[in-house]
Amino acid sequence: MSKKKQIKNQTFNFDLVEKWLENYFLDPLTSYYDETQFPIDLYETEKEWIIEANLSEFEASEIKVYIEGNKLIITAMEYPPSVKKQKRIRSINFPFPVINQAVYANFTNGILEVFISKMDRGLGKNRYITLP
């Protein structure tokens, strides 16, 4: 990741974020959770972080997105719960407080996309992100 000029409202330490990304993708647990829970991908644009989760086995009403401090937590559970499909959870720890950023999500064709703005400020408190 190249060092870019910080956008006006941005408070990210690029060296810390770069190290975090490297550690995240090299962590063997990332691949393990992709196989046992559900796969996720992380993308970065100039204006936001994008987290994509493949949740094709679930309906939008069965998915919860929660941000708490530096964490993004995605939970998927079939309703009514069954023995075959158990609750699946992925948690991503960011190197910055996610609660301080604007966050929104979309669920289309089995793909959950969570967008974390680099520029727009959030509420500064733990909260659920509503799926449209």
C-alpha cells in the first residue's frame, strides 16, 4: 500500500494499517475460518474499507452485522435453528475504532458487503448495522 495524503477527516496510521493487513492475510486462522465459518475478503479503496462475506446459504433476515470498538462482527444463523446449520460467526479486529467511522451494509445474491468509510465519521458507539 502506498502512502497517500491523509484525507481531511481521516485519522488512520497507514504504517499500522499496512502491518495489520499483512498479519491478517498471513494468519493461518484466516484460512481456517474461511473454511469452517464462511469466507470473507477485505478490500481497500481511497474512500472506504470493504468487507465481503459469502453467505449464500442464508437470507438477509438471518444475518447480523455488529460493530464494537475496533471489531466488526458478522453472525449468520438459520431460523429456525437446526442441527445441520449452526450459528456462524466471523470477527475482524481493525487497528482503529470502527465505531468512529460511518458504516453501512448491503446483502445481494448471497454476498454481504460491509462498507467502512475512511472519511465520514460514525456515531462513536457500539451498534448494529441494518441490512436493507
